[in-house]
Amino acid sequence: MEPSTAPAPVAVPTRRHYLMCRPEHFDVTYAINPWMDPAAGADARRAVAQWEALREAYLGLGHEVSLIEPVPGLPDMVFAANGGLVVGGRAYGARFTHPERRAEGPAYMDWFRRNGFPDVLEPAHTNEGEGDFLTLDRVILAGTGFRTDLAAHQEAQEFLGRPVVTLRLVDPRFYHLDTALFPLDGENVAYYPGAFSPGSRAVLERLFPDALIASERDAAVLGLNAVSDGLNVVVNAEAGDLIAALRRLGRTPVPVDLSELRKAGGGPKCCTLELRPAAALP
Ligand SMILES: CN(C)C(=N)NCCC[C@H](N)C(=O)O
């Protein structure tokens, strides 16, 4: 972890609205990323207990949490972040890469339409929602390389009217952008450089000269799959160096144990889709 020389900015939390999906049907029955081992499976009861603690953490921080009904036969549906991208009250739907998850896209789009987000774009291009689109005040950062197509970056930009900056992922362990980077607030990010192509690393250095640079050790426990409200950072408890660095930056880490969900390759952010109403961003 590189020490920060810049004075810590004053961190201000804002109240968020999250969508989550209880992992009632969670299991590891197929392998679509290097974290998944169907022979080992997973324990849905343990996953539900860990997920409940995550939901409690958000409620304890004063955030609103809405729930989508889990669908039998869709064990990865708990990873709500992949279900779409909601910015300015508009919902850009997901279109999953792997057939095993394809039915999740319409399920989430249906939820958006029925729950106050009628302006939904059914995507023409493959994209896995907030797994590969991370929203800051001025730009949306977008990952490609493993799941989300480059053409989806354009599609999201046109639909949402916000600049989308493409970042290329190169390490299969970090197959979604939100495994390798998270917004600390509306203007700055934390990331693991090894997950990105040289050109994308240069882009990140230009855009975020004061970024928090995370180690491979923290990235390898999905420490960067974290959720910040501007002050409080809900983060995998095993990411010790990252947690210490957040404290030094004046942030409040909120460690959680999602080790059961990590068996499918997910962490706190994967379980959390932010619903940004119109006028929530500058
Ligand atoms: C953004 N991230 C990392 C996630 N939302 N990950 C969860 C997806 C896990 C699922 N088994 C898959 O491979 O699609």
C-alpha cells in the first residue's frame, strides 16, 4: 500500500438506496469464473446469514434497502450489482454473458419497471450492470475484457447522457470492474493496478492522481469489491491492509464476512445495486 501524501479530504456520507436479493437459492453449481468450484458447492444457509449481516450493516448506516424476489434455479441472482445500472432514475438493463445467468436480466428489468424506474433500456449489447459500470459524479467507469462488451459502454453513455470511460481488465480473477476498483466517493477511487492493461492504468493515473492503491493481497480477497457512501466503506473483513489505509484516509471501514458468497466470486458490492434517483448526482 503506498502512503498518501495528500491531506485527507473531509469525507461526507450520503444516504443511499440499494437493491439486494436474499441468497435463498444460492449454490455453486457451475463455474463461470476462477473462484467457482461446483465440486465444493456452497452452503445457502450460511450465505443467507452473511448476507443478512450485510443488509443490517446498510440499515445501521441509515441507508434504504429494497429487495427483489430470488428466483429458483438462478443461484447467482444474489449478485444484484450485475442486474443493471440505475443513474438519474433511468435503468440500463443487463444482458448476461453466460447462459446460466441470462434469465436474471429480464427479472431485474421487470423489478425496475414495477418499482419506480419505468424508464428501462433493454440492452442490445452484453453487459453485467454495476459489475462493470461504476458511477462517479462526472464519469462512469466501465470495464471490458471478460464480460461487458465495448459496445455496451457506448450504449450506456447514450442512454444515460454521462461520459463513460473504458477500462480494460486483464486478469481473469478480476473479471468485473468492481472486483478491482471502487469509488471512495464521487471523485476518487481505490484500485488494484495489476487488474488493468497498461493503457488503462495510465488512464486511471491521469484521472485519479490521489487514488488509494491497493495491494494484490487485498484484491485477492475481493477487498476492492467494496461499497462506500462517501464516508463508511463496507468491505470484506480479510482486506486488512486496505482497511488500515481507509482509516488513515479518514474513512470508516465497516468490515463484513461474505466468505460463503466469495465461493461464487462475489463480495459486498456484488450483492448491492445502487438505485440513483433523478437528481441524486450533480
Ligand atoms: C461484480 N462482481 C464481482 C460480481 N457481481 N460478482 C458476482 C458474480 C458471480 C457470478 N458467479 C459470476 O461469475 O457472474
